[in-house]
Amino acid sequence: MRLRSSKTRGYLLVTPAKNEEANLPLLAKSVVNQSLRPRLWVIVNDNSSDGTGKIAEELAERHRWIEVLHLKGGGGYDLKYRYSQVVRIGFERALSLAIGRGIPFGYIGVLDADFILERRFFEKLVEAFGRDPRLGIVSGGGYYLKGGRLVWEGTDPERPKGSPRLFRRECFREVGGYREGPSPDTVSHYLARFLGWRTGQVVDAIAVQLRETEGRFGHLRGYEMLGWSNYKLGASFTSILARAGFLMLQNPVKGYALVAGYLKAFKGHERRIENGDLREMIRSDLTLGSNLRKLRRIRDARKLVPVRESDVRG
């Protein structure tokens, strides 16, 4: 199959930002310094009450390929829906601008504001697409700074992180764009796999996250939301219990919240994914055997982790 995306290395980025005045300058420095810069970067200022909007406007003044979209209203940060709504709005603006200006691109991605990227981050992701024409979604590896050391978070290398990630343009269209609702990154991952695309991580593309994925809201709310969304995706209760048991060894709050969120969705009779074949694929991916295979992939991927010390520069 001949893919139009293979004809260009250009990509578009969308960054949702709410009260990120501390992190946005660090992220921007690492994006500006990329060996392969985005053709267009849309920063969506989601009704911030700090200096996020001003920082974004100053960036747009200095760089013609940066655009700012200011959203008003929306109230508090709705963990279930608001994030996906903001990103979807950003994608719609990015696509509209790219088409209107005739900007060629083969890839489109989301980049949260709490990251610092190595210089060749997006170059490595685009090269991965070039090597595999069936690769539909790819992210970099997630890293944290702990005690002055750079530590890989250790997630399944066949499961792309929600951010920073790129979609191949054709895959993005086939999965229906960016999905609005809970766990949009997880839904797009499974939809892409269901449609025959491959997904994964480039583990040695370093993205340093400045706070844990659930750090913005605390482990209780974050993992409760994860349990809630896993119910919506069709995960079985036994798979949730197994995962909760593993989480209990790390942090009892995480395990408790995961189960509580799942049960909350069950008692609320939340609607689950309607496509039975897709739901069954997700259930199979969350079985004990599948999770053991993921652990083996994680073990093997550790051999590819490129650094141990904190030597990443924006």
C-alpha cells in the first residue's frame, strides 16, 4: 500500500495548556531546539488563570510556525472529558490551518505541556514511521527524574504513551481523529490495532515528564479515573483486581482507587464500548496471560534504555 504520509517528514503538534506557566517555557525550548521541527504547533490555552496565555503569545510572536488558541469558559478541569475536548479543538484548528496554508504533513500529534524532549525526539519518531509502513501511532519513551537520575517509567513498548505521540495521517483519519471522551489515547490505540495498524514506543526517544501522569490530580483521582475508563473499555473485574494487587505493592492508594473507579462506573451503569469485537479484543489484551507477555516485553525493552544519568538538555 502506498501511503501519502511517506512523502513528507512534516508533522503538526497540538499542546493543551492550563496553568502551565512553570512548564511551558521548558517545553517550548525543547521544541524549538528539535532537529526536526514541527511545521505547525498549536498551543491551546484552556482558560488559564496564570501567565500561560501570555507566554504562548510571546512564543507565537517569535516563531511563525507557532499558533495560539485561547479558550474561555469550561469551569474546572473535568478529568473525564475536558482534556479530550481541548485536544480535539486543537487538532481541528491545526488541520484547518495546515490545509488553508498548504502545509504538507504526514503526521499529527499531541504533546502535553509538562515534558522536556531530547533534541532528536521527533526525528526518531518520524524515522520509525519510515521503517514501518503499517505503524499508525508511536510515542517516545517516558522518563522521570528521580534523585538526580533519569529513570525509564517501564511501560509496554507496544503501547504508545498518550503524550508525546504522533499519529500517521492515514491512521488518524481511520480511527476517526482524536476521540472525545475518557481515555482517548487508549481508545485510539485499540482502534488502530483493530483496524490493522501497529502501535508502539520508540523507547530511546527521551521524553522527560516533569510530573507523574496522575500527579496533577493526585493518585486517588487519577487511578479512580483509570478504573472508571477501564470499565467503559470493557475490562473484566478480575483483570482489574489483578492489576490492583500489583499496584498495592507500589502504593495502596493506587490499587484502592483503581477498583473504586471501576465499581463506580459499574454501579452507575456507564455505557461500554458498543463494538463487540473491539470490546473482546480489549478484554483479551487485559487477561493475565497478556499482562505477563507485556512484562516480558518491558524486561526486554530495558536493554534499549539509552541513559541512566540526567543529561537531557532542552
